[in-house]
Amino acid sequence: MNKIVCCIILAGGIFSGCSQEKLQFISAPEITGNPNESVVLAGILKFQTNKSVAAKILLDCEDHSLTLSYDSTHNPSSGLPVIGMRPGRSYRVKLLLQSAGEKLNYRKKMIFTTPELPSDPIEFPGFKVTTIEKGQTEPGVTLLNPRRRGLDQARLNINFGMLVAIDEMGEVIWYYRTNSRISDFNFLSNGHIAYMTQDFRLVEIDLLGNVINSWYAADRPSDPPQEGTPVKALTFHHDAYPLENGNYIILSSEYKAIDNYYTSETEESAPRKTQNVMGDVIYEFNAEGEIIWEWHAFDHLDPMRIGYETFSGYWNRRGFRDIIDWSHANTVLYDPDDNTIMVNFRYLSSILKIDRNTREIKWIFGEPTCYADNLRSKLIDLDKGDWFWHQHSPSMSPDGTLFIFNNDNYKARPFDAITETTQSYAAAYNINDEDLSAELIWTSRIPGETGLASFAMGDVDWLEITNNILVSYGALRPSKEFGYVRSWSMIREYTYTSPARVVWEMHIASRDEEDGQSVGWTIFSAERLDNFIRSDQNHE
């Protein structure tokens, strides 16, 4: 790949305090690579002046321009992160500082070269933007978590976790590697990222990959990690929700031995036996790892109401032998307006709203058959639209609209016959808490378009500036139509109109699809962030 020469101008600004001394450097500026190998596509700029300054970094290149800004609360002698550069470029660097009207221009030439992306298809996926309507898309970068899938699942997934930030054109501008597969992640108000791992940890990092905080389930089946705060829990799984006070609401689990339990989800008459059954737990814990609130699915729901994939071996693959997966929650949300928690149960094809004060279920939204008598009065009636099945990652818009990614798997509960045709899509519902009714008000389905089947994962988010909807098709099956021989993923940005229109589409797949043994790539979710980089970003 030919190197593209780009220009970076670093500007500083606001001076706090009074001095007759002219603004000057105490140590000359120097830009170096990030010493943390988990984020290699980043630089650190260090310098020292005799007055406190803010910094601005302007990057100009043949194919894009970028402006980074740092106020005087950031200490340049400790290093300012240079985030947002594209791989395989050489950047020429200049520096301009300003303090109380003074300006200081560092004119000596500096060069910084970013590394190429890993070349091995098994180490990095391919990203291809196939649709873009300029001026119609939500600004910002897309943050996602690629996950490998292939013939040797155990080998592909062990010690491999990744987060990647992609710009509008499908260029990688940042990526992070860690040693365990990542599920949910949150971009925090302090500019850090908190993510969940398959080995039952919650980790907060800065954009240079430095670990700021971490917690882990103290009773997990593997040894304690080398660092982190223990939380008295069996697992952390799928999702964590950060609260404004610094606490987290997180999904965990517990198992119980249940007599006369099912051994099949397709044959109701199959012999039964005592089974160890895993059910979900919701915890809230503080920074010290102390649990201050909890809710147990076994206390409120009937474990004999099962769904398809109960016997899929999910917990066996995570270190819990011969334990059946019952409820399989994958999302937890908190609504401060009414102090409620919403939890999504994939296998039960249901979403619950829980009163945080009383721990009682306020309503259940989902396919209504076979609920216990004491819960039938809490079932939401769907006035318009079809039921969702094996749904993933619901979210709420500020006006209270509920968005769901409907994987649409099976379209049945045990022991009914499954429907082979799957058409995964995003849907929006108006929920009336008073009369327990719901109405389907929007879907991403486009008339005449071939349906897409995401057999797992997926995500949907309302976008604030454009009112568009970002939809992640987390784990799509191999597709002759699209030319992928392994699992792949797709992210679409739709207009919130009926019918919906695609204004941006990106595929995530192997970079070596001609090879029948190539690795497949899926994603758990994706977020569009207009504040990921401390900058204004333009593409030319």
C-alpha cells in the first residue's frame, strides 16, 4: 500500500492565571506510538510549557481531515492521545499553542507513521460500505465488536476479543485487542469504554487501551484474574448498564437442581430427569464490588416454561458442565423516570419491566402462552403486529418508544413445530403502561426485499440527530446472494419512515472469502458515536 502523506497541526489555547513571562516550551513536542500494544493505531503527543494550555490537533490528509481538541484540564507533559488516524499513513506534525492571546508555533518537522492493519484474515475482518447517502446519515463513527466464527469455534474464540471504530467510508480509525471475547460495551460519559467479556469480567478502558477499572464474578469457574475487584456472583454475562452514580446493573446467573425436568425441546413425551437449570440474576453493584440490589428470575418466573435452544449447551461452553440454559437474558436497561429495570429474555421470547423498589414485575411483553396464572394479568396485549421471537438488545428512545431486534428464530415454543423461514428485522412499539397494550409502529422490513436471517445477536438504536435507526444484523448465515461462504454481519442505517429506506450499509466479513476455510465474522452490537473522537471530522 502506498503511504499517504498527511499534515497534523496541533494548537493550544486557553491560559489560566496571570504571568508576565512569554509562553514558551520547557520541553519540545514529540509524538510517539502508543506503548500499550492493545491499541496500536494511536499516537501520544508530549510537550511541556511554562503555562497551562489547551491543545488542538488538526490532521489534514488526501482522503480525510480531522480536528482534535483538548482543553487545559489535560496535561500535555503526560501525553495527549492522538486518536482517529487511518492505518498505513505517514503524518507530518506541527504545533501551535495559545495562552491568553499569546501564540507559539513549533515549526520543526515531525513525522508519525501509523501501522498497517493485520494482514492475516483470521486476525482482522474486512469492512465494506455498500450504500451511503451523503448528508442523510447520522454523523460520527461506528463502534462494534467483531467476533470470529468458523470450523474450530474453541480455537477461534479463545483469547480473542476486539473493538473497532469505523468511519463513514468504512475505514478503520481505531481498534483494541484483548484476551477474551467481548459482548456488550458502553461508551461512557468520561470518554472511556466499559465492556463485558466471556470470562465473566467487566472492564473499563481509556482509548489508549489502559485499564481504568475492572470487576469480575468471584465465583466464576476459572481462576481469579490478575487484577480487578471481585463481585460475589457466579457469572457476568451479556450486558451491563452503567448508572450515573458510578454503579452498574449487570446480568448474572445461578443454577438449581429441578426434578422431573425436560430432556428435549422437540419431544414433549421424552423421559424427564433431575436437571441443573441456569436462571438469570440481575445485580446492582458499586465501585467497591458491593452488591446493593438484586433480582432472581427463579423467584418470579416458572422454569418449566422453556424455549428453543434450552439444550444448546450454552453454559457447557462456558465452564458449567451439564447445566441447562433456561431464561437466557441478553439485555438489561434502567429507566430513571419511573425507577424501573427492563430485562430481555431471548429464549422466553419476552421482555419484562420490573419495579426497582418492590422487585415486582410490572408487565411482560412477548408471546403470551403458558405463563403461570399469577402472571397472566401482567401480559401486554399486542394490538397490531406479529410477535417477536428470540429477540435481542431492546432499547428505548427518549419518547418511550421500544425498539427490538427481532431475530425471528423458530417462531414457536416447545413443543410446537418450528418455522424454517427466518426474516430478522428491527421493530418499534408504543407501549401503554396503563392498559398494558402495545402497537407495532415501525419495522425495517422493505417491501420486496429478500429477508435476512440473523441466527443470533443483533442490535437496534434510535439516532438522535437524524431520527434514523441503526440496526446490526449480528450473525448472518452464509449467503450465495451476497457471496459469503462463512457467517458474516451487516450494519444498516434506516430512515425512520414507512417504508424504511437504507441510507448506509456496511458488511463485516472475511477478507478472504474465496477460501472455503476462511473465518466468519459476527458482531454482538454496534453504536454510532459523534463524540468518540474529541474532534470535528470531515471527509474530502
